[in-house]
Amino acid sequence: MATWRNWAGEQRCAPHAIERPRSEAELVEVVGRAADQGLGVRAVGSGHSFTDAACTDGVMVSLARMGAVLEADPASGLVRVQGGIVLGELALALAARGLALENQGDIDAQTISGAVSTATHGTGTGFVNLSGQLSALRLVTAAGEAVEVSEDDDPRAFRAARVAVGSLGVISELTLRCVPAFRIHRIDEPRPLAEVLAALEELADAHDHFEFFAFPYTDTALTLTSTRTEEPARPRDGRGAWIEEELVYNGVFGALTRLGRAFPTLVPSLNRLVTRMSSGSEQLDSSHRIYAHDRRVRFTEMEYGIPRQAAAIAIERVMDLVERRRLPVGFPIEVRFVAPDDALLSPSYERPTCYIAVHMTAGVEFESFFRAVEEIMREYGGRPHWGKRHYRTAADLAPAYPEWGAFQAVRARLDPTGVFTNDYAARVLGPVTR
Ligand SMILES: Cc1cc2nc3c(=O)[nH]c(=O)nc-3n(C[C@H](O)[C@H](O)[C@H](O)COP(=O)(O)OP(=O)(O)OC[C@H]3O[C@@H](n4cnc5c(N)ncnc54)[C@H](O)[C@@H]3O)c2cc1C
């Protein structure tokens, strides 16, 4: 029996088999065979979800051998890719054709299918999550056939399938709406947290992409302000680049989090040290090089989307929670903004959204902290990121999604017997109902 674990190493399962088809025809065969044998089927991408979204004891299907760009039309920006392509490879293939993704998250190790299936997002009040950048997809369904689902032919199914957490079928191909390649000028700088919170809405609206990290036990926020530009690329200044990559994301940060794990009472001082060392940096480069970072420090994470007008107060409450309970939270609280979209299960469904993420070093107790944060987020009508930890169930998620019933109707149509329902889907989406 095969074994599988996710990037963070915290979700493990023993699938009956792990299949790696080389073509859509092989994928159809794999799904059909599993369904005939009464086995569940779960697609897996790069395993970068913190939940058990990809786990199964049935057949796990990886599209690691289906990662090609099939067609690209630089004039329309429409690009058809196989479902297993990894975002970093996609970005390079697009750049070679003078194209880019309109927006991205902060890493590019995910597959495009895994990323859209959980509504993976970047930041920018004018930009929707990755699933909003699709114009069509092909789904291999429980009936063992490949169906094209597009906004023109079947808008309801398309809005369901864009963010379906693997529960409608296996996405074999996607057509993306790409944009002409562009560069971004990004300035990272420490600022007083109180000032950032007081001007949060203005800051978010004033820049193409705005986000910040708030460090518990300090008064400091590290803001990342990005503007799209026609200017030529400029290499990063060495010290700033080192500080950003090593201090905020990797080597030095990793060492400090290990120290904090061994001596939790040191965490407040370590956080103050990090903010004192961070002097800011500036870079101007192709969009995909600015968006994505290498993340070597292992952690677990919860992220909630709330209405953006509630952001400042919710962030203050999370900071207060950490400090009042003296929790050993060495990771900063990450705050991003996303435009509304219309995917039925998108956490930013029809509302301008602020995403607030909390992290905990791998191996440190996180549940009491995450549950307390979740309570705060629920008060603001929060919707959890589908790929990150949360404790919600179908019964209490349904009222948070105005078109929950419409999603379930599409699910019952495409997967009437629940072939694609794993434990996670059963918990957060409930059983297939007809
Ligand atoms: C270090 C790190 C940084 C991250 N940064 C961000 C960020 O900036 N923004 C953000 O929003 N999220 C972020 N995430 C979360 C991540 O983007 C999501 O969890 C994403 O779903 C992971 O993609 P994956 O390819 O690893 O998919 P997996 O985690 O393997 O799978 C995710 C879901 O997609 C389904 N799926 C995968 N492939 C298919 C397919 N072919 N057909 C149908 N369903 C499929 C799976 O069944 C599962 O339900 C981050 C995660 C990590 C570990």
C-alpha cells in the first residue's frame, strides 16, 4: 500500500493506489476503473494544503505527468494547460510567450488545479483569486467521461467547478485568461502597526497589491507595496534581498522559530529582534519573480476571508489574543486583500475580502490558538481558506455561502454516488444529497 504526506508533513494517508496518468484518456480509464470497483477517487496536486483535502484511502490521482501547455494565444491571452502544471513552470512558459498570470500567491510550487480548487489568492483589491482567471476547464467525472465546463456553455457548473476542493471530478485541463507580461515595483518597509491599521482601507486601495505582516509583541508591521510599472527590471539591493528572503521567510527566520520552539518565553524578544533587523527593501522585476518566494521553514496555517471593512478590528483582536495569552507565536500575522468573485464556494464570493492568516511553527501546539482565532473570524462572517486549517463543518459553512444549495445540486448531478467525497469533503461539504 502506498503512503502519502503533505508539504507540512502533518497530513498523512495510505491510498489504495496512487495513479499517475499520462493523458486525459488514461485519466478517464483510471477514474472509471476506480468507480467500478467502488473505490473513492481524490486528485492531488503538490500537497501544499494544510488540511486533509487531498487525502484518501481510495485511489489518489496525481497529474504530475500531465503538466504541458497545450495552446497559447498571445492575442487573446487564452492559454490551455494540462491540470498538473506547477505554477512556477507555468509562469516561465507564459513569460516565454510574452504573457503572465494576472495575479499570484506568495509561492509557486502548487499545481494550477490544486490552486484554483481551493481559491488560492494573492493580494490586491482589484484582483480576484486564481479561480477567477479561468474561462473553461475539463473535468473527468464519476461517469468516467471528460466534460468541458465553461462560462458560456454551463455557467452554473462552471461557477461550481472553479472552487470545488476536488469534489466534482478531476480537472484534466484548464483555459486561463492571461495578460501581457508586466513588471512590478515592490517596496517592503517596516511601519508603525497603528498607522497601518488606521489607514488600512486607503492603503489597500492606493496600490495595485498591498499586504502586510504584523509581528505579535511588537508595534511594527512590515508592509509590501507593489505597483505595476513599465520601467525596466532592476536587480535587488543585496542587503534588502537577503533580509527579505532569509529574515522574513527562510534561514534566519527558521533558526529563530526553532529557538522560539525550544524556549517559548523568548518569542516576544525574538519577534522584536526580527522587526528591528528589518530595514526594508526594494525590487523591480517580472511579476512572477516578485510574487513568489521560496518557503523552506515548515509551519501550519489557518487563513480566513472576512469583509474588508472589518479587517482592522479583527487584526487588533488577534494581536491582543496572542499577547494576552502569551502565546508563542513567532510567525507574523499575514494580511492580504482580494476582489469579489462569483465562484459558488469562493471565500471571497461576492464580497471585497481581507484575508487574515495565522501560522504556527511545525511541531508547536496550534489548535487552541487557531480555534480562538476562528471564533473571532466567525463573528465577522469569516469564510475559511479551503486549503488551510479550520474547524468548520458543512452545517455551519452552508449559511456562510449564499449559493451553497446550487453547488450541492451541481455536485449531485456530476457525482451522484460521491466517488470524489473523501473525509474532508464529507466533513466540510456533507454527503452528496439528491
Ligand atoms: C508554503 C505555502 C504557501 C502558500 N501560499 C498561499 C498563498 O499565497 N495564497 C493562498 O491562497 N494559498 C496559499 N497556500 C495554500 C495553497 O495554495 C493551497 O492549499 C493549494 O490548494 C495547494 O495546491 P496543491 O497543488 O498543492 O494542491 P493539493 O494541496 O494537493 O490539493 C488541494 C485540493 O485540490 C484538489 N485538486 C488537486 N488537483 C486537482 C485536480 N487535478 N482536479 C481536481 N481537484 C484537484 C485536491 O483534491 C484538494 O482538494 C500556501 C501553502 C503553502 C504550503
